[in-house]
Amino acid sequence: MRIIDFRSDTVTKPSPEMWEVIKSMDNSKLGDDVERDDPTVLELEAKAAKVVGKDAALFVTSGTQGNLISLLAQTTPGEEILVDEQSHIYKWEVGGAARMGGLMVRTFPSNKGMFNPNNLQSLIRPHDDIHQPITSMICLENSQNYYGGIALPTSLFKETRDFADQNHLKLHVDGARIFNAAIARKIDVKEYTKFVDSVQFCLSKGLSCPIGSIIAGSHEFIDSAIKWRKMLGGGWRQAGIIASMGVVALEQKWIDRLSVDNQLAKNLGTILSGMDLPINIPEPDTNILMVEVPTHLDMPKLEHSLESAGIRTHAMGQRIRIVTHSGINQDDIEYSAQIISDVIRKSVL
């Protein structure tokens, strides 16, 4: 049976160019990264820092680890951070900020990721009140996973930077898919990252590497982050083997390729919207398509029915989350649209 995997862009496989780089490697390109002498890891980190316009970068095992390290390196236990109530840091990172960082996590609502930072002023704790924790950081997420891959505007980053400065806060962005967002907004990614103290982005999603993420910021931040990475068990040894794929992934042509993923999500949404189904599909900004289905449908059952028909997805509330990536092409989109339509029709009956 034909299988189309829309569960996430984490299911991507390395490109042929990445495999070629692996084949050409020898021991001269490897070292012990805990000792900071793996030349390929250092090359990846230097390239990543340049791409996002930061002084330094660090190769970490995952986006979750990258976000946690970014928090630990810029806060003190007992402090409070502000995050969107539907953010990945809050909902899907196992409470690491609280468990490992000793941080209070305070959430705020938004309109699909959009908010007026000045309206958060009441959430800032007074520093001179001995009874309250210190508010020390605010976090953004771009693109916004839960809201359907929303690409935030740069104006929100600037406004949040101004708000952070007024309140002596650090600003971190969980940019797991920040390149998808930049492509959607037709801007260089640095137009986002210039406003933040730290950024995390994934190599293992749309950029198609088998493992790993990058965090970037100032030299001081990365010096601290290296120690936190070691504490969390993220010290690499001969990591140049996988870092070499990241070097390829950060070539501009591979970043530009994300426009294809974004467009395929739009194409699938357009096709499904024209099929006279009892669904609602907000037009996606990036590579995440949310198919809103009737409230009476049993989502685990619907997800299972799609899986049985060869369409692998994830349910998110009363929505089917579909993520396009380098393993998907236009033929897959057209084929999947018909299967998804058939399954929804049968489920509604």
C-alpha cells in the first residue's frame, strides 16, 4: 500500500548531497566535540551563526534540548518566564523549564500567535517586591506550530524586543521552523533573529538532517550553553559525521527549497477546500496545514482510518495536522487529497 507520511517534517531523510558528503569524509574531519576540536562541528556552528546573524552557535541534539539550554543559560532558578499558552516550550517539552531550570512558566493568550506585548505589562513582577519571583524572559515561537505554522511578522519581533528592553527581559525564539517562516514572509531570517538574544532552529525538520538543532546568540551565551549542554548529556564526541549533513543543509539552495514545502501545503488545502467536504481549512502560511473537522467526529478513530488508508497524520484537537516536507511531491498531494476526502466522507456518514 502507498504510504504518505504527513505526521511531521521530522520524518525527512537526508538528501543525496548529504549522503555524498558522508561518503567523502575521513578521520581528518573528525574530533572530540566535548574538547571542542571536531572541525566539522565547528564549521557547522560558524556557518549557522553567520546564517542567523549571531556571534556564535552551538550544535545540540534536539529542538527541545536547544530551547531548554537557552532558558538555563539566561535565567536563574526561581525566576519566571512568559510564553504563549499554546507554545511548544509550554505544552510539549515535558515541563523541562520547571523540572530542570526551576523556572515558573507563566502563559499568556494570543490570537494565533499575535498579541500586543504592551498588554503583558501586568504580568511583569515588580523587582522590589520580596514576595514575588523575578520575571526574566519572554519567548516567541516562529513558525507557530499549534496555530498551523503561522509565520509571525517582523513587527511583532520588534515590538516584543522593545517591550523586553523596557522590562529588562531576555528574548528567546523557538525557531524550530523559522526558515519556513522567513521564506513565507519573503525575508532573510536575520530580519527575525536580529531582535532576539537567542534562537533555536531545527536541522532535523524541513532542512532534512537526521538529527540535531542549533542555538545561537552572543559569545557569552554560547559559553554558558556549552556547559549546560554537557550537564544535560548532550556532549558530542565525533559528531562531525552528522554535523556534515548540517553544513549541507545550511546552503542557501536547501533553505530556499522550503518554499516548495510551503506551497505544497497550500496546494493540498486548495484541493480539499474545493471538494465540498464538511471541513474548514485556514490557508497555511508555511508547511503546516490544519484541517478542521466536525466536532462530533472521533479524532483517534479518524486518525486510525487515515492511517489504514495509507495517510499518516496527527490529530490536534478537532483538527488533522498535515505537515509537508522534502519527502512529499505534488503527485503525493493530489493522491492524498482523494484519500483524505474519501475517509472524511465515510467518517461523517
